[in-house]
Amino acid sequence: SRLQMLILDEADRMLDMGFLPDVERICEQLSAERQTLLFSATLDG
């Protein structure tokens, strides 16, 4: 795979909604030599 970077936006929401198995499945298919970025701008009010 030529993928160098995996970016997950709103990562906390994705994990809260139960997408961890899906994210893990995607990561298993990717090269270990990558940069993984998780972003979230969720503010609890």
C-alpha cells in the first residue's frame, strides 16, 4: 500500500458510536509504516 497517512476526523464520536472494530479492520489492512492522526473538536456543553 502506498498510503502514508490515515486521518480520522471526529474520532471520539466514531469510537463512541461503536466504530472501533471497523477502524481496527481498516488499520490491519494498512502498512505499519504510516502516520495516524485522530482529530476531534467536540465540546460537551
